[in-house]
Amino acid sequence: MPNNPSPQRPKYQRIADDLRAAIETGQYGPGDRLPGETALAQQYEVATLTARQALKILRTEGLVETKRGSGARVISFHPIRRHGIQRLAREQWGTGKSIWSADEERPTTIDVRVDTVPAPAHIALILDLAEGDAVCARSRRFAVAERSVMLATSYLPLGLVEGTAITRVDTGEGGTYARLAEIGHAPAHFREEIRCRLPSADEAERLAMPLERPVIKLCRTAYSADGRPVEVNEMTMDSASYILEYAFDA
């Protein structure tokens, strides 16, 4: 049943509020079909366009998916809980596990591309390189249950990692951080910066997400014990696919 919020709130937002509450309370579960535009328009005594705007809000928020001819259905995808601290512990990558495995146990597809490129200006600044110095760029696209969830590119000084497995598609057990440890530059400290913005057209296409939904931009720098920056990892995450969790002692 429609609720009665402030009359100043646009009608399409009030409809979206009602549908969102129904999803959150379990009235509509994963895979369930929501009322169509015509049914909502009749129920709320609004134009079909207004009902369409309400459903668009829910799609932008990542609560429903719409397909031509089948209406809007509640998404069955469960967000990935990203354990921001535990995943980077030496006990994770130092024992041969990938840091991704600390977050996700569902079947995962990771497309990897490795290139040697001139360091972008902002990356060169972080890595204490001259602009244009060569870096190893490891670009990945992560997909869970056939849903693209994250794009990531790691930059490492080429002079540091040339000739190691880091420059290959398959870095081996423990990934990049385990290989850095083998050459005497194990990560000892991490720094992450997080912000949100709307996606570029290319990001939205590669993540198969609407342009109106924000992405999470996360930049992580890894430092060796002597304070040297050894990797910069820039990540672009579909905000509807992630819960960022940070658990630590006071």
C-alpha cells in the first residue's frame, strides 16, 4: 500500500520509496517481478511516465533489473562484502591465497591483460618516478555470476619487476604481493583512498551498468618496509555490487 510521506516529495520518488521498502522487508524477494508501469500508474493514480521514473530509480540503485518484455525484477545478486583490512594481511597473500579470495567464494572470472606503458603523470608522482618512465600495468576485469563488478589496473615500476612473474598474466599463488616478497620488496604498509563519482561511458559499458549509478573509485598504494611505493592499484567498482567493510581494534 502507498505510504504517506511529505507531499512535497515528487510522486515518482514516493512510489520508489514504497517499492524499495517492500523489497527491503521481503515482500518482493530475489527474482520476483514488480508491478509494471501500467499497474503502478493505476495504483498511484499517476501517469505511466511517472511510474517509469520510479522503476528507473530502483534500477539505478541496483535493486532491480529490467528487460524488454519481462518488466522489472528484484536482483538476485548478493553484494560482495569487501573486507578492507583482512584481505591485505600477510597471512592472506603470504600463504599463497589471492586477496580476492578473502572477499568472495562464488565462481569468479578474472580477465587479465599485462602491458608495459609510460607511467601516467599521477602514477609517476606516487611511485616516485619521472613522468613517462616505464611501468608494468596489470589490468583486470572481475565478474561474479556473469556480472561484471570491478575494473582494476595495477602499476608497478618496470625496473623493479622486469623479468619476474609479475609481468606475466599468471603471477602464481599469492599473486603480485607474494612475488614482490620474493624479490625483497614485500608490502609492509598500505594506503587506500576512496571516492565516488558517476562512471565514464567506457566504464559503464564495461561494467554493464547505468550511467546514472555511481562507481566507487578506490586507489591503493603498497609500500615496502623501507617506505618505497611498489604498487599503485586503481579500482573502479560498481557501487551496487559492493559493501565495503573495515573491522579493526580500537
